[in-house]
Amino acid sequence: MRVCKTAAMAAVSVVALAGAAWADEKPAYGPPAKWIQVAEVPAPPADAQAPAVQAVLDDTQALLGKDTLTHYSRRIARVTKPEGLASGSRSITWQPERDKITLHGLAIIRDGQRIDLLKNGEDVLVLRREKDLERAVLDGRMTASIQIKDLRVGDMVDWSYTVERRDPILGQRLSDFERMGWSGVVGRHRIRMLWPDGVPLTWKATTGFPDPKIGKADGLNQLLVDQTGTIAPKPPAGAPLRFQRVGEIQATTYRDWADVVAPMAPLYAEAMTLKPDSPLKAEIAAIAAASPDPRVRAFKALQLVEDKTRYLLLAMGDGGYKPASADETWARRFGDCKGKTALLLAILKGLNIRAEPVVVFASPAADGLDQRVPSASQFNHVLVRAFIDDKAYWLDGTRTGDRGGLSTLSPPPFLWGLPIWASGAKLEPIVQQAPSRPDLDATMRLDASAGLDKPAKSVVTMVMRGDMARQMARVIENAPRADIERSFRQSFSSSNSWLKIETLDWAVADDGAVTLTIGGSAEMEWRLNDDVGLMEWRLPMSGSGKVAQFPRREPGPNADAPFVTPFPSFKKATIEVTLPNGGAGFTVKGPVYSGRVANIDTTRVAQIENGKAVFLEADQSAGRELPFDQAEEANKVRRRLADQSLIIRAPKASVG
């Protein structure tokens, strides 16, 4: 799935959504504004375990005005070790239609002397760098970069700038975000947020953030944190992301979540309105003629958008939030998530299928979104939610290769969605269900009936479903068969070198499932176990004891938070070995278990059945999080299962 970035995903950690476009492609140079309190250079902190680059000053000040966010940043860092010399450059990236950049200073402080490196921009390299071009992203961002000359161990680098940001699309709403993110001990850490009376600012701090002081400064409201010798809080390992957000503060002038999307609603209503002579009307008529079933029609509409328009994000100008019209996207045959969503909405509207755009954050970082302050920066993707017979279906036009109908589509893994309504929108959880069939169902069949000293015929069948199948189908459709075979052979043999591949084939079913079949032979190394006096075969790599473990956490904020577990997920693996003499006298050894381990319904089977040795592993996830106090017991069970090899033992005197 492609992530359609919005203008809010700029390199600086601020978001301001108001005002007019500025088209500022070069930075300005000058001193900070008068409202900014310029700090004295503090002494480097005493830290016997200082990192190679030591934080001396971490100073952020923000003015949230009525239509502009002005964000001042100053960082002083000291190079304490030769490894720190690699940090010898400074850069800033901005979007010229929204941002004004003023560079205040870049200097080396050495032996109490200040060496100016900025020189009013003499050595500043400004370029337009489309660093995401290979991902079909054009955002028009500019980068100013400066290489620091003659940097030495012991030097302090003093770097400061201001970003002023406006956005004409989303109205007079602003938001700011700050984080305690340095290594080791910082000499001085300061955060100031200022706002005038009449601006409805709300703020929220996470665990580990100091209690701010609220007061007045120069006639403005002020939120202030000012500390010395501070260590930034460390997030708990393996915890859901909402618990890892320690030492953060968010501030916003959005009144609620409805405030975020209200300005977007008329943009999508306009973008999905077709011209009277739109060529899309013929496409809509063709879909309608193909089937009277609204589910079939909706899926054909999705396939039309996926297969007939390619993905390309154009975020320059007002493209960060404003969708291109459906007719424009269809005419040029490409679009980003906004344009493809408008196109799909227009087609569904023509088919009389109720649908709406929904913004999401396409990342696990969406965890805990309902606990954060409203802000447009919380979203980077938009898709369609269609309603047929009161059932919701999620359609994402930026995907490719969806097959099999609406019933094969699962809700997206983005946790929270915000429908783009003109008023009254609220965050809504996106609920996913545990799959009823395995995403990956692998079966290995070995025929050892000819004897222990003979190669065993082997057939490995892997059935993939869901997104795994969709990705595999894309590979199959886009690459030459010889390249696919070579890749499969190399990948498979890297962990199964004891299997010789002789044939390889695959098939894509009507429901989108992909079946890969690998035929060949296996060198089953039967060895004498002196302890029991029997010949036995041990499945290679089994019993290694290697298994994912929940880590032991160090003391700190949210140390007792739950652990993340995969969801939804369902994987199944079966090994069947046809034995000589109908399996008479053969025995098996391996884990036998049925129960829930670490939020995963786990089944392990080792048995002789109908002349075959059968080993089964099935893991079906049951939830996203495991309580902290259950982690150690889960670790023990996982280790115990992973330590047990899969073994077949032959009867005495078996020679073939």
C-alpha cells in the first residue's frame, strides 16, 4: 500500500495550517524576532558517559498566532569523540509555498571564540531535492545545506533558524509538537509556547514530560519548560507506540477533530463532481451494464482506479491537501491518494453507491491517536469507505492487484479513521477481524517409502492469501518467468538447501489466492542416535531454540506497559513424511501443545497417522497487546516449544 503524504509531513516538527502561499524558495538571513528569548551559551554538562555528540542546548520556541505558526529552533552540540565528526553538516528542508525560512546562525565555538560559518549564506547550498522520487512522490521541497569546515573534537556547533508557516487550504488552525529527544545529559533544555488571547490553544503532555509553567510574557500567554542537566526519558521496549511517546508535548488551536476535516469536505465534493461531457460517464455506464449487483459494481470501480491510473503524489502548491478533480486524474491517468479517492468517489456516485472519503495515518504510529490533540499532521493518507446494505467496505485506490471481489478486502490496518464531513466528524476505530483462513498455509510432503537410504520425493505447496497474495501476484504479473524462478529458487534454497528443486509452478485463483508448488527431492539424513540405538531423522533447523522474546525492560516511564503482538495474522505449516512399511514401528518426537501463548492461539502436533509422520504448527493471532505481567510466562512457553526438535525414529534394524 502506498502512503500518500500530506503537506503536514514536512521535515520540521511543526504544522501550521492557515494564511496564504508564500513561494519562498531561498532562506533569509538575520537575527531572531524580538519575542524570541535568545539563550546564553551554557557550559557543557558534566557527563562521564557523554555520547560522541553531546547536547549542550536544546531550545525551541513557538508563537501560535491567529494564522501563522512561527517556530524557532536552536541546537548547540559538542563533539566529544572523533566519531562525532561525522555530524559535520546542517540542513533544513521546507515547502516554499507554505514556509519562510530565516537562518540566524551557524558557528563553531572553540576555546571561547566564535567562528562564523553562515557568512550570510556564502556557503549555503540550496536545492530542490525530490528524495522520494523513486516512490512516485513529488513534493517540491527545498533543502538548504551547509558543510561545516575544520570541525574538531572539542568544538561546539551552534545552529539556529526560524520557520514561519501558513497553509491556505485548512483555515486558521495551528498545531505544534515538541519532543525530548537527545542522548545523554543536556546542558539546558527549554520549550516556550506563546499564543495571544483569543486563540483557543489546548495542549497535552505525555508521561515523562516535565510539568510546564503557564503564565504571561510580553502580553502573550506562555507555556514554559526550562531545565538544566536533564536526561530525556526513554521509551519502553516492545510497547505499543502510544506508550513509547514519552517526553512529548502537543499543542493545537483545533477545537475538535471535526475542525480538522471540515475545510476538506467542500474540496472533495467539488473534485468528485464530473463535467457534463466527462468521459468517465461512459466508464460508469459500462460498469453498470456489467452487473446489477452493487458489490460487483463497487469492486469493478476499484479495479478501474487501481489498474487504469498509476500512483504519483504531486504535493507542490496546494497539492498537499487539495485533491485533483476526478476528470483531471482520469485524463492524465495518474494521481495521488487524494486524486484517486476523488476519482473513485465520482464513479461510485455515478453508480448510486454511498461512499465517503476518510483520512487515516497509514502507520503503526496511529496507535493512541484518540489520546492526542486534534491536528491535520496526524494524517497522511485518504481512502474510501463505501456502504452497501449497511455494511462498510474500505477501498484504497492507491493499491494495485486486488482480485476476488469485495469479500476478499480486509479493513486497513490503520487503527483510526476520520471521515471527511462538513461538520460533526469524529475519530472512528477501524476494526479488523482475525482471519478465518491462514494468510500463509505451507505443506511439505516427503515420500520416504522407498527406504531410509533413498532420496525422498518432495512437494512443497504454499498457499498465500490477503495482502501477501496480492504482493506475490504483482511480482508474478510484472516480472519474466525466468527471473521469478531464479528468485524463488535462491530464496527457498537459502533456508532449505537439503531440498533439491526440480519443478516450480504457481497459480493465481479467482479469489486472489496464490499457490506456489515446488517439486523435487530431499536428502533425508537418517543418523544413528547412540543414546537410543535407533536411526532417526531430524528436521533441519528445528529445535534451534531461536524464537522472538519479549525483552526485559529497564526502569523508566511506562515500564509496565503491555507488549505489542501481531494482529491480524494466521500462519500454518504442515510436514508429512510417508514412511516405509506403512509406518510400522516408527515413532515421532516433537512438541505437542494447544493453547494461547502471547496472544497467539498456538497448536503443535507430532504424530503418526495413516503411515505418515505428521508435524503441524498453527499460529493464529488473537489480539494486538499482551499485558506486561504475562510476558515472562509467554517467553518460557515459547522457548520450550522452540527447543524441541521434530524427529522421526525408525524401528530397530531399519536399513531401507
